[in-house]
Amino acid sequence: MKLADRFVDLATRSVPLRTLIFRRLLLRFPIGSWAQRLRSAAVRRPHYAWCLYYAALQAKGLGYHAITVVELGVAGGNGLLCLCDHASQVRKELGVDIRLVGFDSGGGLPTTRDVRDLHYVWPPGSFEMDRQALEKRLAGRAELLLGNVSETVPRWQPPAEAPLGCVMFDLDLYTSTREALPILTKANVLPRIWCYFDDIRGYPDMALTDYIGEGAAVREFNDDPQRSVVRDNISPAHVFHGIPREPWHEQMYVYHRLTHPQYDICLSQSEHQLKLVA
Ligand SMILES: C[S@@+](CC[C@H](N)C(=O)[O-])C[C@H]1O[C@@H](n2cnc3c(N)ncnc32)[C@H](O)[C@@H]1O
């Protein structure tokens, strides 16, 4: 982008320029707690960190020592490596261990025939993985499950000691997301699973709606009355005063397992009496 265009872009965003500059600085020179930098979105991929942190907080409240976090669609592995960094921060802050699992074909986007798979945006074979290079960088911090998610997801179960706590959906295609969404219905999960959907919104040339791509898969998943819905009302702009809405806020979802035996346990630390003031 030309310098002048870059300036126009930055100077007119809903997030003040000062905030964007400070965030950049905080990435280079991190001060304060990681949790505060997360609330200020001054960490890499705040959407990933947000899901991880709040899933771990829920797990801690329920007495779990570990959770499983899944990335669906790994490609080169930048997202999974970012999750590794966030996981070590969450371990330090909350004492909850994070088991990371990345699902991917290894060979990029599969060839599919469904017209809702956005072939006009991504051709088959996009986002191939260099498995050797990625495994070297991961150095055992995350497990890679390679193969088509239509086969790997049904075969997989979260480990007994680490219920599934959050899922990053980044498979791009309607069919792949449809095949992967039942991961939320596994037996060993937290009562509420934090989810991020990368392609539920996008650039104008993607022309996304709820009837194609990830959005269509989510809509169909939610149509089934046997399942609890995936929906957001929890993004930072709702929670913290003075935080302007940012694009990633629209991509945060939560799956509620209403039938979970621990669903009703109160985890709130707030004061629950409103005494008459003098
Ligand atoms: C956009 S890339 C993921 C990018 C990654 N999450 C990141 O942030 O760096 C999408 C990935 O989904 C994978 N994928 C899509 N459909 C799949 C399927 N049916 N089974 C396995 N992997 C699939 C592709 O291999 C591709 O690497």
C-alpha cells in the first residue's frame, strides 16, 4: 500500500491511531500483565488469545488442570505457532495446561464440487503445508493430525484429562467446516466451548453470506434443534467500556452444551447482592 493510502487507512479507522501505535509498541516492548495486554488487544492474533484465555479461566473455575485447544486448518502453521506462544502465557497466568492439536490435510484446500465452497476466492491446493519445517518449529508443543477432516475429526477424541475448551475454525470451505463442526459434540468438552470463525466475514470480493462458505455451515449446524447453538454476545466491545468494535469481534462464537453436568455451576467472582446505599 502507498504511504499516503496507508496514512488515510490508519487515520480513519474506528480504533484511534494512538491505540494502534501503542499496540505496536507493546508487541515489541511488552509491559504489564499478559492478561491486560490481551484486554487491550496488544497481543498477536487477539482473537486466538481471547478464546484460549477465557476457556482456560472456565476450566480453572471448574477444577480442571488442562484443556484441549484445536485449530482446524493449519496451512503453513503461523496460527498454530501463535497458539503455542499464547498457551505458555495462559499456563503462567492461570496454571492451566493447554494441549494443542492442529487438523489439516497437509496438501492445502481439497478439490470439492460444492458451489458453496467459494472456488471464486481460493483454488484447490491453496495453503499447502511444509510439514517438516512446521514440525521443527513446533518442537513437540502441538500435535498435528493430518488428513481430510471428514475422516480425522470423527476418529478423534479429546484426551480424558483435558476437555475440549476452544476451537479455531479456519478451513475456508463450506463442506470442510460442515464436516468439522461436529467436533463440538464430542463427549469430553467444557460446558461452553469458545470458537473463532476466520471466514464468517471477509473482504468485499469474497461476498460472504450465511448461505455460502463457513457461514452456511454454521447456519446449518444451528438449524438442528438437538444441538445447542453457536452464537456470540461476548466480544470485547460488549464487555469492556470504551472499546470500539473491531472486525474480529464479529468472529467470536460460543458453543453452549446445555446438557453438560457442570453447566449450571456458578463461576462468577462478582458481588451478588445489591445492598441499599446509605
Ligand atoms: C487458510 S488455511 C489455514 C490458515 C491458518 N489457520 C493460519 O492462520 O495460518 C486453510 C487450511 O484448511 C485446510 N483444509 C481445508 N479443508 C480441509 C479438509 N477438508 N481437511 C483438512 N484440511 C482442510 C487446508 O489444507 C488449509 O491449509
